[in-house]
Amino acid sequence: MTQEDVISLASDHNNAQSAHLVPKDGGQKKSYSNLTQIWYTFTSTICTISFLSVLMVLALTSRLKWWLSNRNRSDAEHVYHSTQELKLVPDLNYYYQFLDLDIKRYEILTKDGFVLNMNRIINPKESVDERKRRKPILLLHGLLQSSGSFCSGGKQSLGYYLFENGYDVWLGNNRCGFEPRHTFLDPNDFKMWDWDIVDMAQYDLPAMIDHVLANCDSPATNLSLICHSQGTTQGFISLDSDRFGISKKINSFIALSPAVYGGSLLEEKSFIKIIAQMSLKNYFFGIKSFLPIMMKMRNLLVSTKLFGFLSYIMFNYLFDWTDELWDNDIKYRHFLFSPVYVSVKLMSWWLNDKNGFKSSKAILEHNKQWFDSNTPAIFLVVPLKDKLVDGAMLVKHMIEIESTNKFDLIYLEKYSHLDVLWSKTVIDDIGVPILSFLKKLNN
């Protein structure tokens, strides 16, 4: 990349700030001296080590109590009978080679200078003509996750199922991910972490969509978009009044565990309330990435069952979801592709916005119509045991406020937030309805 390209990108980024959904800090970016940055780095390191230590003790204690009360329960029904024992490897391509498929990697650039990684499922034996018949579909992950969440279940994953049913499956990853990269900012500079969900909707999602349409083998001018949790938030922000001009590039938007209204857990869980308050204190989580020590631990332990176990019990304690619908034999594989780097500013957006998610209000103006005739068809997948988000409130809004009739949904009575990705029966419960919805649009 030339110096002129970098200058152009910087200019685009500065000009784009006025397009933000809600101006933050009066529309001005904060500035910190080098000494202040060093101080916050020092204090946040001490605070986050203490925080994670307390969290892990509480999670282990909670798990021990659960085990003592459920030690006679049989887990036989959860076992996934695979034909071979696979290692824990944080590389999707390792698993997909056993399915005679490849994961092709791409690097793309956002208009504000972030380098994103994208993956694509490829059958190396397919001809160009066969690939041209595949319709492009983009999958986008949730908070603290990566695109691997759609594929870690192998044959029992939505990514594989859609590919086997004739789609050109692209797997998107938001900014920073496992390796924070930017064209002119350094990860040690707080400016690289001065972003939240609106930046991701404005820059990351359009960059991924444009890349797919420019590089897929078919002559398609639009694609299907499937998002989970935070990814759905990016989608809804972008489609609201088509503020970033992507509606014509999407023919259908499928939202799994749609995160538009906050769920009851955000107000009920004491530990989450503590995290929310501490995320407002620069000395506690800092002003850069959220819990970078968590990523260092991942790099050390990711290929061990210990990492999967600790990840599971920690998020189980925080978010009250369980593995009851998962295959125990591959449970720890799911955690190979999380967590990822995110900014403290993003976490604060999720946990502290008084007019947004945490207060169980809509991320968009509640009584306003968000969509119009240009909005693509929408399909909502609403798990009824999900305490993180309130899908029922979104459905209520769609029925009472929106005039579009291009909207459908399914309720999943036994599902929680992550079950929509990792349930043993995700293909029958979600994959088949999604495919039916997509085929209906094409008829």
C-alpha cells in the first residue's frame, strides 16, 4: 500500500465520522498523552488480572455446585460418535480437510484502515462452471467470536450445511479478531481501539459484502446475509434507513438470536452489572483492547481441553447458558475460535449505553419505522431461553411498527443464545427452515 493510499484512507475515515448513528463525545475523538496511556495500561493490567481471578473462582464454584447436584445425570445422549479422533487445532482448514473441503483465506481492507480476515469454503474438485452456479452467502459472527463459530460443528454446522446445499459460503470476521492489524495505526496506540458497533456496521460489514460480490464466481449482484447476535446488530443498524447504502446488495437477511433489544440477564446478573460499571472506569479495563490477558491465555492454552473447559464454565456462569443441547464429544472444539480482540469502547457500548442495549431499549429508535421497500426479506430465529437478548420485543416491533411483509420467523422453545449455532439438531431446527426461506424467495 502506497503512502497516497494511506492518506486517502485516513481522509475517508475522518470524513465518515459525521455519518455515525449517534455522535459520541460531541463528534470529537478523545485524545490521551503517552504518559496517560502508560498509566491506564498499568492500572488495567492489575485490575483485569484480579477481575479474571475472581471470575474464575466464582465460575469454578458454580460449576462444582452444579456437578454435585447433577452427578448422577447420564451424558450418553450428548456423545457425538465420530469415525476418527481429531485433535484440538485452532484452524478450520484442519477439520474441513477431513470433509474433502478447503478453507480459503482472504485479507480485505476497510475504509478506516483495518485489515479483516475472511474465509471461504471451497471444494477443490469443483470446476469453475460448478462454482458459478453457487449463490453467495455471507455469515457474520457475534461478540467475542469469529467465523469459526458457524463451522466448528463440522457436518453438523450451518456453514457446511449451506455449502452442501449449493451455496458459496463466505465467513466474515470483524476488525481485530485474533491479530489486530491496521494500515497506519499500531495496536499499542489507543486510537486503534477507538471504535464501537457503529464503526463495525459502517465499515466492516460493507467491506465484507463488497469483497464477496467482487470475488465470488457467480455473476450475482447481491447476496444472502446470515448473522448471529452482534452480527445481527450490525445488520439492523446498516439496514435502518439504508444509512450505509447496502440494502441493494443484500437479497435476504437472516438474524440468529437477533440483538436489537437487551434481555433480562443484563439487569438481573450482579456480576454483569459490576462489569458494566467497571467498563466506564478507564483505570479498570483501560482504553484499548478488552481483557488482552484473556487473549494471551488463549494463545498459550487454546489447543488443550483445559482452555475449552475454562471458557465454557466462565461464559456459562456469566450468561446462564448450558451445553445440554450440544454434542459433548466436540464441545471444546467450539471454543477454539473464540475469544477475539475487541475494544473496551465496544464492550462499554453493549453494557452501558443508557439509551440502548443494556436498558432493554432498542438500539434504534423504538417507535420509528426502520425499514422500507428497499429492505431485503428478513428471517428471524428467536430462541426463547435466550436471556441476553429479547427477540420477542423485536418481533413485536416488526408486527406493530414495520410495514414490510417480507418478514418471517421461527421460535425455538428449548434454545438459548448459542444453541442456534451449536445444538446437535441445529440442521433440522434451523438449517432446514433457513433453506426453505431462501428457496421461497427464489421461486
